[in-house]
Amino acid sequence: MHYWDATELAGRLARREISAEETTQALLARIARLEPTLHSYALVTADMALDQARAADAEIARGIHRGPLHGIPIAVKDLCAIAGHPTGAGMAPGMRQTATEDATLVRRLKDAGVVLIGKTELSEGAYSDHHAAITPPTNPWNADYWTGISSSGSGVATAAGLCYGAIASDTGGSIRWPAAANGVTGLKPSWGRVSRHGVVELAASLDHVGTMARSAKDAGALLGVIAGSDPHDPTSLPDPVPDYLKSADDGVKALRIGIDAAWNTDDADDETITVLAEAMKAFASLGAEFMPIRMPDITQTIADWTPNCAIEAAVAHEATYAKHKDQYGAILSAVIETGRALSATDYQKILLRRMEFRGRVNALFATMDLLLTPVQPFAPLTIARIKTLGAQPELLAKLQRYTCPFDMSGHPTITLPGGFSRQEMPIGFQLVAPHLGEAQLVRAGAAFQSITSWHQRHPLA
């Protein structure tokens, strides 16, 4: 039961074949059994979840159906405020604060009848390393391997059957890396598609709030609940939110998928190249059309990402860093100090280059519907290798190669499980869509998953 798709469980709940309370109790028992090893949750909200599950059962019994996730246990990244509960944001324990109101996305989840089962763990401030006081989540496929940054808890909990989907965020790759590392589906929407009100900020113009799930349909259903304009967040997009599930089965026939063969394969390992080749075969069999494109040069864009993130992080932490500097970990402190030292002239140059890059990516979508790329150019990374990133800038740049550019441009992406390495670790690939093209991503992901079974492989019994 813990590995059913959310949409499958929703049907069973609607037909009253099983209750939300039974489902929630079963998941809480599984969390109690596996969490001491996996460490995916910062907080398990058992009492609230059971109350919400009982309320969902009562409404369903009366014929009230709030939507495709009514009664479904979902987790949220511990950046998102839930009234009456602490928000840790991966920071030192002494910096946690109890929220007085829900984040907009949390309110929307509650309005949709979702059961909020807990808050998932993350790296410090959603940057690139876990605080020393926090035990990092463990990859359920193999404890020696990386879980991704920073939505690691969301990826682990979803992969291990400790929730039916999770809210995540992505500033430089933090939905896509954990989705690939844990073998789940990750949907990073267009910047502004989801309100950031009540979500702890890392870098305002780079932060994308999205979803993780075990299928593209589930990820789309979850996005459909939380997306949309919000008067509390003037940067949220006013465009209507489509019914992502309604068009999920429309397929990809005649959809034009762009491929930059050189960019996708240059300096990539054979396992990554094989996963991409197999994905292309699958999409071709479904009727998609491939066209060669040339991706704009991303070298400067990747170089610009760190100082861009740093100056925005310095702004986000301006008040707390001054008071609690001694409680910050070394890596987050270093990026904040980098931001504080950046000149206005240098920052403006970054913004101008970023605008140009965004325009060049937009231009690509005048002739194609989707772009197919790796998530990273090498097979899954061990924790030992990840620890060397600070001393290997070229390896870090390779890791960021396919993720950071689409945070800088704000384009939506979906990460799909596409194969396994020789060490039996999951490998994902990525589709990128034009601005507000999330429905195309859900369609393409659902089509791919209709003829493949990578997303149905699970790490634990």
C-alpha cells in the first residue's frame, strides 16, 4: 500500500475500499520503523495527520470530494510554515521558530483535504550542506550514496514509501538531484508558478517551489493543488492553473523534442548516455519527433549562479546572520559572506547576463516543445566523492551543468527515473519546457511512464 501512486490511492479512498485513517496509520507505523535509519523527516505531525485523515473520511462518507488528493498523506519540506509547528529550514536547532500562520501552499493543501504527515529534512538554509547538528537523510537504495541537495528528505521519504508525495524546492538543482538520486519524479515549475509566501527564502529570484512523487501524474496532481497566484506573494504568476491530470493522457505524438547531442554527451559517462538514448527510443515509439538544437553557452551562467545566489542569500539572512552568526555552518556562512562582499556593479553585470541567457533559452522554444537533457553527466555519486566537491571546482561545475541554467532562466523541468547504474543506483533524466509549460511536462512524463517501469522499482520492502 505504501508504494501505491497517490492517484490510485485517491480512487480507492473515493470508493471507500480503504480509509484515510487506515492509510495514515500504516504510513506512521512505517515511518516509525524506517526513520531511525533514513532520517528523512525533520518533524512527523502524527496527531494533526490523524485528525485530518478522520476529517477526510467523514467528508468522503458524505459524498464530499475536495479533489484528486483528498485524504492522501503528503509531506512538505521543512521550509514551509505550518501554523503551530516549528520551521527548522535545516538550520541550527536553536534557530527554529514556531509558525503563527500557514504558508500559502500549506493552506491550499489543507483546503484540498490533504493529510499533512510531516516536514522533511533539508540542508542548512536549503543551500549545499547539512548543518552539523542535523543527521543527513540516508539514500534508501544504498547508504553510501548521495541523496541530493537540498530537498534530500523529500526525495528519500517519497522513494521509501514514507509519504505519497512531497513539496520540495529548487534553487540550483535541489528537486532534480534528489529526484534522480532516489529514483522518483520531480517537477520544478516555472519561477513564480507557486507562491513563496511562508516559505523560507534562500535566493528569491532563483527559488522554485515544486513537487516530488512516484509518478508524473502524481507530481502534476500535487502541483495543481499548490500552484496559482497569491496576493501575499506579488511575484506569483497570475496565469490560470491548468488541470494537469486532465491532459496527462494526451500523449506526445508529434511533440517536438530538442536535442543538443554534443552538450548532452560531451564529457558524460556511458551510463548517462545510455539512459538518454533509451529515453529517446521510448519517446520516438510514442510518436515524438526529435530535432537538433544548439544550447546557448552555459559556462558564464554556471559561473554566475554562485554569486547570484550568494547576494540574495545575504539579503535573506540579513537580520538573523547578524545576531546568530555563531550558529551558522561554515558553508552557508561562506556563501553569505561572498554575497555581502559582492559589488553592486558586479551584481548588475550578472543580472544583465542572466536576462540575455533567459532570452536565448526562450528563443529555442520557438521551434521546439521540450528539451531533453541529463540531470548530471555522471552516474550516481557516492558521499565520499561529494565531499571532494569543494576541492574540485571542475567537478562542481559538471554537477551544475544541466540544473543551474534552468534556475537562472526560470524554465520548468521534470526529472524522470530512466535507468540504473552498474551499482544498481537510479539514474534520472530531465525534460525542460517553455515558460508555463508544466502541462507538457506532465503529459510527456506520463507517456514515458506508461511504457516503462523504472518509476515502479522501489528500494525497500
